[in-house]
Amino acid sequence: MQFLGFQVLIKRIKAIRFMMADRSVPKRKKAIIVLGIIYLFLPVDLIPPILFPIAWIDDLILWLFILWYLSSELDKYWTGGKTKDFSKKYRGKTVVDDVEYEVDEDEKDAKDKKNEENKKS
């Protein structure tokens, strides 16, 4: 298991918002986050709230486990590795890859002048 620094934990917590907004993330992973948030606010805890500072240990352990379990997914959002998925947007469409083209400035200028003349006429 890799070392978890404080900065890494903060960045992963901030990445939760972006992970939840991404539609390509499975609903199962999003449900883990939602259930963890619900557990934070439930009055039922494994350690009773009477023991004030110690009562937060179960919440802390739960969230450390969630952040560790989802670490590979969350790291995509704060390291910039997550790319936008266009597979649904362009499904069934023909996309041409590796096309090289050049814009000839002389031809472009000639076409622009011709278009201006046509607008004036």
C-alpha cells in the first residue's frame, strides 16, 4: 500500500466532486461515496458519541478506506489523467483520423477578396 500524505488525501477529497459529475464512472463507485456521506450524518456510530474525540475514529477509518478503495479512480481527476469520453457523442459516425492539410495563404486571400467583391455587388 502506498504512503498516504495529507496533501494526497486533500486532493482526493477535492476530486470526489469531479468524479461524481462524470457520467462514465460506474454508479457502484458513486454509491460508495453517497453511503459514506450518509454514514457521517447518521446518529448511529460504532463508537458512541459520548466519547467525543474518540467517536470520530470510526468515521475517519471509514473515509480512509473509501479514499483508498477509490484511489485509482480519484487519482484520474486530480492528476489530469482523465480525458473526456466522446464515444457516446460520436457513436455510429465516421471520423477521419490522421488527415494532414495545409492552408495556402495566397488562395485564402484570393477567396476572401472574391467574397468581399461578391458582397459589394
